[in-house]
Amino acid sequence: MMATYRIEYAFPVLGAMPASSIVEAVLDEFSEAGYGRLSMERVAKRARVGKSALYRRWPSKEEMVVAVLSEFSVGLSDAPDTGTFRGDLRATLGRFVDWIDDPRFSRILPDLVAESARNPRLGELHKAMIGTPRRERSVQILERAVARGEIPEHVDFELALDLIAGPVYWRSTVRGADVDDKYLDALTDVIVAALTGS
């Protein structure tokens, strides 16, 4: 399930240099050097652009980092409509694993979480531009399940979202254990049983 994604970025072109080169530079620098050593200067050098190209777009390192990670992260949080809650849930779990097991992002995420706890501004941006949008997309599978009568209307969506993301995050990022199809299938069965009461 390990794959490096090269997605289509929403940023416009900076002169003759596609802005994707800057995005790739941020991801590479963060994953290799960590947040503490990452700087606008290092990113500009790696992307082969002037620092002014970065500062025209982002006033600080925090904004630059979170904007880039948001583009990458939210793009991998689509909630597929398979026609059933179980199918939607299994597909969502698979997309979640693709996100946190990406070779670069798997190194970025623990650092981002730790730094967000120390840096209130980064923490606010992280929540607003990555955490909240991803949860808003994921809640769609719960809303569809309620509409289809597959789960009760009184299900606590906040708790359900934690139940969906928490086990995979803990197993992959905290424990460093493999998250394979067998595990995801079993986790899907457990979550469906918990939310449907079956």
C-alpha cells in the first residue's frame, strides 16, 4: 500500500516555473529535514525559485507548510459512494492508509503533530486546513448511511469519525505496524458492528 503521489496542484504558475515544483520541494524538505530545519530559503533553493516567489504566496513558513500539506492531504480524503455503508467505509479506510503510509508523509505526520502541540499558530492552521476539511469529507459516508437506513440517526458522528481514523493511525504511525487488507477488512467489520448495533 506504499505509493508516492504526484497530484495535480491547484496553485497557479509562477513565471515559467510550475508551482508544483515548490510543493514538491516543501514535501521533500519536510520529510528529509523535519519542520525545525525546514526554511523558506531551503525550499526556494530546492525548487530553484527566488525567495520572493514564496513570500508573495505565503507570509510565513507555517502558512507555506500547511497550505502544501492541505493540498496533498485533503486531495486524498474523498468519500467514495459505493452504494453501501460497508463499501464506503472500507474504501475510506483504504484512502486513509494511502495518505498516512505515503513514503514522505509517513515521516512528516509525526513531526507535524508534535510541532503543532508546541506551535499554537501551526496547530490552528493544521486543524483548520487539514483536520477539519478531511473530517467534513469523511462525514459524508455517515450521512449517506443514515439516509439509507443503515445506521441509526442518533449515531455520534464525532465519535464515529474517531473510531474510523484512530485505529489505523495508532497501528501505522504510533506502533509502526503493517496495515494490510486483512486488517482493514476486519476493522471495517468491527466498525460496522459498532455503529449498526449488529
